Amino acid sequence: MNKEELKRKAAARALDEVRNGMKLGIGTGSTAKHFIELLGEKVRAGLDVVGVPTSEVTRADAERCGIRLTTLDAIDRLDLTVDGADEVDTRLDLIKGGGGALLREKIVAAASDRMIVIADESKWVDCLGKFPLPVEVIPFGLAATRRAIERACAQVGATGRLQLRDGKDGHAFVTDGGHWIIDAHLGRIPDAPRLASLLSDIPGVVEHGLFIGFASTVVLAGTEGIRTVERA
Ligand code: 5RP
């Protein structure tokens, strides 16, 4: 089974948790896209749900699949968010934002009663950090913010190259919120919860890709089958 088939299997398992009438957070990325397509099939067969997309790309995909959408201004809470991840550790903490949607993804996850993370088993790690950590920043004062990020990383014993993410046009990648992203190539983050709070304290940082305590369930699809890990 190839990686796309594994991602689709994880997405299908998450879909089992979706009930009629639910308000859903809808994630971003290639794994979430499988979920959107499968959800669309169910909607066309009569399932009644409403979704909040975590990016403009997801909005377009969901609309194409016939999924009714709303906003967090129009509704109070979400029952469930289904989203992918770049890394998941054994505490179910995550690195997200490889697709650049971390800010909306975190806002939506925080407004949800449950978050199911769907992934192929290659995303499961002992220690977060091999995947470069995305940090969404304000363009103003970039160099000062970068130095503050460096200091925060050093405080938890994580060092590495900080790289401004490029877009397809060769200029800085711009998020849906109009911000830029610094990818921190740290290799290993010894204390992710501490780094998360240090990064949140930096004025030029809008949000970072460490999702600490958000995931309730992780669905991992591997060649041996599907493994579901629940938060203890
Ligand atoms: C986007 C994300 C994605 O969930 C993450 O990058 C995983 O993507 P994929 O399913 O394509 O591996 O955080 O901002």
C-alpha cells in the first residue's frame, strides 16, 4: 500500500466518528484532503454536517465536494476537528504547519471539543523536531523576531538553522493571514511544551506549529493496519 492509500485509510477511520448534525473543523494538507473527499461522498449521500475550514485551500476543496461551510463567528463550538500533522509524539503533541495553515488550524482546534489527527505511520516519532518547526511571524521586525526565536530554542537546548519559508514565486511564502513563516530546523526539541510557551511570549510571533495537548485521538495508518492512540 502506498502512502496516499494509507492516508486515505486513516481519513476513512476518522469519518467513522462523524455523526449527523455535527459541527466539524476541517483540516489542511494532503491527508485532510482525503478526509474532505470522503466526507463529501457521505454528504452527497445525505449526511448533514457543517464545517469550518482551516485554510482557503480547504475551503475551496470542501466547497467543491459539496460540504456546507460556516465560520467561528456564526457558531459557538465545534464537535470535532479532523486534521493531519507533520509529526506526532508519544504524548500526542504535534508539529503542524508544513502546509502553512497552522494559525487557523490552531484556532479551529482550540474551538473544538475533540481533535482527531489522521496520519500515516511515518509521522509517529519519539521526539518532535526532525520536521522543521513552522513559526508564523509578522514581517515587521523580522530580524529581531528571528533572534528571539533563536534564544527561545536555545533555552530548551534546541539549536539549528532558522529559514524564512519561500513561496512558489521565489518571494516569502505568505499565509492566509498575511504573515510569513520561519521554519526552525532543530532536529530534536527536548522540551516541546516549554518551547511552545516561550515562542508564544515573543511579540513578533503570531503562532507556532507546536500543538501541545490539542489531539484527543491519533489515527495512524501503516502497512500492518490502523492503530488508534487515545489521549490518556
Ligand atoms: C498544514 C498542516 C498539515 O496538517 C500537515 O502539514 C500535514 O500535511 P500532510 O497531510 O500533507 O502530510 O499542518 O498546515
